[in-house]
Amino acid sequence: MTLSLAASTDLAAEMAALGRAARAAARVLALARPEAKNAALIAAAAALRQSAAGIVAANRRDYEEAAARGTAPAFLDRLKLDGPRIEAMAKGLEDIAALPDPVGRTLATFTRPNGLVIERVATPLGVVGVIYESRPNVTADAGGLCLKSGNAAILRGGSESFRSTQAIHACLVEGLRAAGLPEAAISRAPTTDRAAVGMMLAGLDGAIDVIVPRGGKSLVARVQSEARVPVFAHLDGIVHVYVHAAADLEVARRIVLNSKMRRTGVCGAAETLLVDRACAATHLAPLVATLLGAGCAVRGDAATQAVDPRVTPASEEDWGTEYLDAIIAVKIVDGLDAAIAHVERYGSHHTDCIVTRDEAAAERFLAEVDSAIVLRNASTQFADGGEFGFGAEIGIATGRMHARGPVGVEQLTSFNYRVRGDGQVRP
Amino acid sequence: MTLSLAASTDLAAEMAALGRAARAAARVLALARPEAKNAALIAAAAALRQSAAGIVAANRRDYEEAAARGTAPAFLDRLKLDGPRIEAMAKGLEDIAALPDPVGRTLATFTRPNGLVIERVATPLGVVGVIYESRPNVTADAGGLCLKSGNAAILRGGSESFRSTQAIHACLVEGLRAAGLPEAAISRAPTTDRAAVGMMLAGLDGAIDVIVPRGGKSLVARVQSEARVPVFAHLDGIVHVYVHAAADLEVARRIVLNSKMRRTGVCGAAETLLVDRACAATHLAPLVATLLGAGCAVRGDAATQAVDPRVTPASEEDWGTEYLDAIIAVKIVDGLDAAIAHVERYGSHHTDCIVTRDEAAAERFLAEVDSAIVLRNASTQFADGGEFGFGAEIGIATGRMHARGPVGVEQLTSFNYRVRGDGQVRP
């Protein structure tokens, strides 16, 4: 007991020191030249390539330990690193280096009648805490995005990937050192102790400005419920495709299939198909046949069940379920208002789509569905920072504060006002 | 005990119902036409004028009760309403109506190589909780700003102004009704029970998106420490004017005097004067004389004490004190770096100013001082949404999330992405 108390006191002191060092590094990073940040990213990419064998070896130990514990295959697959995955991380850092610098952008300028020129300029947020599961590549992605946006990062990866994270983090530090930037600009919780997560969620005595969780629903739920600092995240991606009365069947078929089946495990994958009653007679059966033919299980309301014996009944719960799998829930709705009402009731304000040739209906859907991303006639799988042209993203946020939708380097900035006068005083 | 438990259960149920009604109203407001919102504001202004006698009578009862309890004169002054103050509230609502509508603005548009057109559009935040002290005019200001920005508001004014708040709120509801908008769009905690504040800070079961506190430091501190939802606020306004080596004395004199003495009780009032050692021989004595001559008490370091016997010694505590009074702390600093370091160490990241004719020094100060508002050669009292051209402001925020600096109607909005395609799917 005494020992564990001492250990936890030590950890608290260590994490607090990490926080203070990150805060100091954030100040340096905020003022760093773009060239220095880019040099660090490029040097880190080189270090990843040079250290590939060591990273793979560290990862093998993580992997074998996890496999010996009988960890699920999907988990093991995310954990595993090999040459191509390390190369992808290195390339990712170089891509981030190639993005325009998000700090110092002039977001607005206005001149007041008294001659004051007021400029709104992008500044970093400060210190970003990143809490993720055993996907070691997040170490490089998140560290790189924070660095580019002038923010210090405190990374806390899953305990099963501890050695992998450590090896990748060492390369990031090598990059920082090569560029003359403080090593504390990207730091790492030095422990697998879960208490470190709680300390980060409490904000490390004001050292952390925002938390970004990367991982499954239970991680995000814990972070959202416990964090005492702002969180950029989404809990669910209950994504709808609504096939409106005036939808072209071929366009609908293409968009529904791609939205659901291109990749079923991403947050922008469709989970519910709403078909307007007005086109159900012509569109429902072909859409269901397309989905079934592609290997997607279909759960439907009575009308949907009637079109194919392989359709199983959808329960109330299905309308609020994110399957992240080759399963879709299908429902007939009575017109645009009913579709919007369904999305608002069961959706997660992430990404939703209308398929229609009717301009007015499309625009009403775009205006009235309160989701981070609303599309007309395009696959929901475009819900992605890269597809938006933001470069890499640290995640997709469904909150309404600060960042909403894909969170790229621009969304990792704040701003301040710089006011230039020539002696003005206020009457 | 049973009774008070029952009462608190009742209050919790009542507040939760208020939250649900506000959330439903927010959905209606988000889609309301600008004309409807403006009609409500104008009708509310008319109702205030028509009800002026009743408001003054309600206020008199609040005032007499507070005065009988021996409440401080400054508090009583803020509580008091009369004809001109009611007219100012009504005019304030009309001014808000005249602002451009902040909802639906296109913030950015970009076309992707695949032809997708992605638009970022301003949307309301949702439900804003406003917690304020006994300044009944905040009822109209905050209610009006939330309405204009398409947000539902839940107002909780100080208990000493309960009747005044109720009377003003009734006029806002009259305006909403006249415009066909839901009355729950601006609601009011129906009690002086402080437990209602705690419930709002907990977010009313997810019904409140953001809290805005309006009042003194103890209120803001409580809100910041207890809120489980984002807060737009500043705790302190420890505002600096730095007179650089290359400052014109007359410009410095005018800016220092205005920054400190125009109004001493506002958050943008200067609290500390930093004078560069390089110009102290010529500038310090005249600046101190100007301040003393204007009735400002001066607390200074040794050099400042040496220029006038009326200067009293400044202690370490003075550098971190927001006087909100005719008192200033004065210190000699060794150059620009020392000035910036002082501001970063003791400041509150609110508003800071450099006075100089040196372009490079001015720009370094603007770039390196991490405050919401940084000025060169202009009074710190310009730290005000009206002076920035934002129209009215609900407050000034020093946090880095979402809103920073003056929080006007534009800062009370979020955004979403509206994506227009013609059948694009993701490869």
C-alpha cells in the first residue's frame, strides 16, 4: 500500500513535470519559424526510415505479448507494424511538412473609422493531449500534426503498444533535436499506468489545453465523460444516406454502395439507408439487391423485408447503432421532413447525405440537418480531412465548439487580435 | 429535510424541463429567418419601452430590499434601473437587430479536384447558459445577442435582481411571441435558489452547450472551476502598457492616461505600466506626473519611487493585481525581451499594448505577446466588441478555444460543412 501510494505520487510528480515542460515548449513552438518545424518533420521521417528495423523489433515484442494474451485479431492487426506501415508514417510526416503553415495566417483584417487596423491572426492552441489505443502509427501522425500547428503534444498510447510507441517517439524527438526545437515539444507519458490517463484528462494542472482521443467508442466515452478540458472527438458515426423521391436510381445505387461498403470500419461509413416512400416502388428493391449482392447484411422495416427474404427485421435499436461492419439498417420514410426528423432523432451529427435531383429538397436537407458534414449526391465516405483537402486529420469532431468536422492543422489553431494604431485613445 | 429534498428534486425536474424546452427552441431558432429574429428584437425593445414603469417598479422593490440589507453602493448602482437605462436596453436590442445576421454566412468555399464543392457555413452553437450578477440589463443584452446568433438562451441573473430580471425577461418573451418564435428561445431560471446555478454548470443533462458568466471575479472563478461545459470568459484583465525605448513621449502620455483612467473599472483598463530603462530618464517622470495629476495612485519599483514622493512601493503582489480602480503599478524593464517576459509571467492574456515608433519592436511585441488582444500605439480601452465593430459583445474571452477576445454574435456561432456533388464516390 505504501509502495503503491509512493508510486502514484511519483507518477503525479512526473506527469506534472511533463506538463510544465510541454507548456514551456509550446511557447517556443508558437514562435518557431515554419522552416524549423518542417525540418523537424522531415528529419523525423528520415529517422523513422533509418530506425525501421528497431521499430519492427520493438513492435514484435508488443505484438507477441498481446497475441499471447489472446488479443482479438482486429486489435493485433492495428498494433502490427511492418516496413510499408513505417514508410507510410514517414511519408505522412513529409506530407504534413508540405502543408501550408497554419500559424500566423491572417484570418481577417478590418479598419475602424478611427484608423485602427485590427487583424485576426491564427495562433497555436497550446498543448494538445492525445490519448489513443494501440495503433502505434497515431504517435507519428498526431505528433506531426501538433508540431506543424505549433502545439506541444503529450502522447499517451495504449499500453499494449508501449514499446512501439517509445521507438516511434524516439524518432520524433530526433527530428526535433535536429531542427533545434525543444524535445518536450512532443512528449510521451512514460508509463503504462492508466492513472496517467486520468491525470491528463484532469488537464495536468492547466498544462493541457485540449484532449484528442483516438480509438474506439469506450475510450472516447471515457474521455468525454471525465475530461475537465475541451475534447475534439466524435462518439458515434451514425451516418445516413437518404434517397429522396427525385433520386436518380443509378446515382443512388453508386452512392449507397460506396457509402456503406467501400470501407465499413470508418466513421463516415453509412449505417442507415432511408428511402423515400415516393420512390420505394422503383428504388427500394434494386438498392437492397445491390447491398445484398455486395455482401452487406440488410435489416429493414416491414416494407424492406418484403422485397427480399434475406432482409431481417430491424429493431428500434438498429436505428441508433453504428455497426462499423457490413450491415445496414433500411427504412422507408414519408418525405423530406420525415427523413430529416429521423436523422435528427437517431443520428450522431457526424455525416449525412441526401441523394436527389431536386435542387430545393437538396438545399433544405443541407440547411436543416444539423451534422458536422452534410452532403448532396456524394458518398459519405468523403468525410475525411484528406478528402477535404486539409491534409492529414487528427480526427473528426462532432462537438460545436472550436473544431467541427475533420480536424486538420488549421483546426488545431486559435487566433488573437493584433491592433495597429498611431496614438488613438478612446473618447 | 424531506421538504428541502422534495424542493430540490422539484427544482431539478423544472430545470431539466427548461433545458429540454431550450434545446427544442434552439432547433427552431437555428432555422429561423433573419427577419423573424429581428422582428422579435424590435418588438422586445418596444415592449421594454411600454413596460418601463412596471420595470422601474419591480426594480425599486429589488433595490429597496438590497439597500435594507446594507448592500455596497457600487452593487446598488449596477442594480438600479431608471428611464435612461431602460431606453439604453431597448436601443441595444434595436442595434443588435441592425447587425448582419451571423447565421448562414459562408465562411469558406473550396472545390476539390473530383468536383465536390465544400462550403463551410456558420451555424448557431445551440443553447447558451448565461449566469450573471445583479446587473438586470444583462438580461436584455445577453438574451438579444443569443437570439440574433440563433442560439436559445437560459438566463440566470443574480437573486437580488430577481424581480427586475423577471420584468425585463417578460418583454423579451413578448418580442418572441410577436415574431412567432418559441418562448423557450429565451428562458429564465425560475428561482433564486443557488442550486440552479450548479445545475446549469453541469450542463442540464447536455442541454447547455456553453456557459457565459457575467460578473465579478468570484463568479467567474466559480463558473470556470465547476462548469462541465465550455465557458467563454476571462478571470482577470491584468493589462499592461509597455513604453518602449523608442516611444514618443506625448503619444505615450496620452495612451497611458487613457488606458488607465478613461474608465478604471473595465477589464481593458491598464493595471501595470512598464517603462523601458532606455527612455526612463526622459519618460518616467512625466508619465508618473501625468498619472498622479489625474488622480491615479502610483505604486512603483525603486526607480519609480525616486521620481515622486507620492509613489508608494509596489510589492510582488502588485504585478499580478487587477485593481479596477485609480491605481497603477509601474516598473522599469530592461528592453523588449524583459517587457514581454514580464507580460507573460504576470499578465492574464487579455489585452496588452506597446508604445513605440520602432516598427520592428512593435511587430515583435504583437507576435510574441500571447494575449487575446495586443495593440501598438493605441489605448487598451479599445478592448471592446463595439470598438472592434462587432456590435454588442457578451463578454471578452481569454481562453484559446472557439472564441477569443470580444465575443459578439459571430463568435456565438459554430459552423458545418455542406458538400455538393453530382454522384461522386470515393475510390
